[in-house]
Amino acid sequence: MGAQKVIFTRVVIFKNLNIPIEELEGGMFVAPYDMPPWRPPSEAYSVLIRVTRGCPWNRCAFCAMYKDIKFQVKSLEEIERDLEAALQVYGPEASTVFIGDSDSLVTKVDFIVEVLALIKRYFPTLSRITSYTRGRTLANRSLEDLERLRGAGLDRLHVGLETGDSWLLKYIRKGLTPEEMMRGGEKAIKAGFQLSLYVLLGIGGEDRWEEHALGTARVLNRVSPHFIRLRTFIPIPGTLMYERIQRGEFVLAPPLTVLKETRLMLENLDCTSMFLSDHISNYAYIEGRLPHDKEEMLRDLDRIIAQLEASPHLLKVLRDRHKSAHL
């Protein structure tokens, strides 16, 4: 399968503005080379390099990111052509690189090591190379393999935990258990990686938010990732979770419940991590270092919850925003 055009809704920060970019209607544009279609917000200024296309799992009930993309590992020749183009786009002084798509670590270790060497050849001043991967992939990799990748220059891993509740992981078809996530996360940290774990607020719905919060806190406490990043569940048409909502099988957690869920999880955290609500989907901006800032963040959440409970109008605004997100 050949490369497909990657369409973006806004221009990535490019150093070389003379690079021709194909513009489309509605403020869209075509990427100047085969870029990953998704990246974490924290990688906004990173060079984007696509090593794989799609997701090797691609069965999560809530996710449509790679739904129509057949999983494929790109050749070294393709990747090097992309690096040549990226060098023209970003300039040689780029400091960070993000590797896509969803799980580059599922490929052969020798291959990833070669890719990392190529990246460092084209961008010799890098301070960080980052990639998405899956918790099960980390659990299945040997510590020796992970240490080899870390030694080759891969620094940080972004992993979707979503929830630590065993029942809920099965319900959303995540494809791993809490124990696998804990084992994989601990192994990644032992190998020397910086680890970002993503929590999907609201994925327990109205009925299972407490189990979601407590189970997730248990996994996070065991792993103690460097970063805990919050995202709020937004139903996406074409996904199983969206269909469940349409059939009345799943009741969305309203904003107030999501905030209480966040507070319960935070209250039960006993780890050394950055706690970050760094996404537009979230209802409150909460950020701090655990355990140092825990009490202050809890007070902030208490204040926000109290304001919402005392303000029906403000609560309605958030509810309307919540509904419009999945129309």
C-alpha cells in the first residue's frame, strides 16, 4: 500500500516557509511529505517522522484515529526520503523529533535502531526523540530490547493507559490488562525512558466513574510515570462507543461527574509525576507536580466543582459544549 496524502487543519510550525504546501478549501493543507496524521500536543514543535502507518491493534471501541489506515511498516528508503524533506522544512537545528504512527516499537528492534541512527544523522543537534507505543508492546518487549532502544537515542514514550479498571479495559477493547500496563510501564522506566501515560476521563460513563478513577490511580501509583496526561472522552461517529451511546447502552458522564472523577483519582494518587490537563477536551486546567502540588490541585478542583454546583447556567454551558462535541 502506498502513502496517502496527510491532510492537516492548521499549518505546523515550519522553519522554511518557502516549502510549497498544497492548500485546500476550508483552511486545510496537504503535508509536504508523509507526516504522521496525529501527534501529542507536547510535540507541537517537533519534527514529525512517520515510521509506521496506522495501528497494529486498531480495535479500541473509542478510537477512530487510524480506523481506515491499514497497518504498515515503512521501508528505510521511504523514511530517509521523508527525513530529507523534513530537513528542508524544519531546518538542521531542530531540537526534537516525534515518531509516528501509533506504535513504532512493535517493529523489529534492529529496524528501529537503524531509524534512530538515520534521524540523528539528519538532525545532529536533537535533545529528544519521542514515540507513541502501546502498553502491551512494552510488556512484551524484553528489558534488554528496551535498553537498547534507549541507548540508540529514543528518549520518551507516549502510551494510552485510558483506564486502570479491568472490566472497563475489556469493555473498551483496549487489548491489555492493568497488570500488563503496570509491567510494561515499570519496564520502560527501568530501561531509562521518560514515560507519559494518558488517562481518558469519562470513559466509565455515568455508572462506572468511581471504579475508573480508583483503578486508574492504582496503576499510576504502581508505575509512577513521569507524566500523567488527561484527555476527556468525546464520542466519535463510526466507533463502537458512539454506537453504544446511540443505542442507549452507555450513558455519558456529564461534566460535573467527570470533574468529581478527576478529583477522586487525584486524591488517591501516591506517585512522583507531573499531572497535566493539557488538552482542549478537558473541562478544567489543572497542572502540578505530585506529590508536592497535590493538595493545591485538589483545592482547585473543589473550587471548580463548587462553582459549577452553585451555577446552573455555567453547568448548562459545559453540558451544551459536551453535547455539541459529538453531534
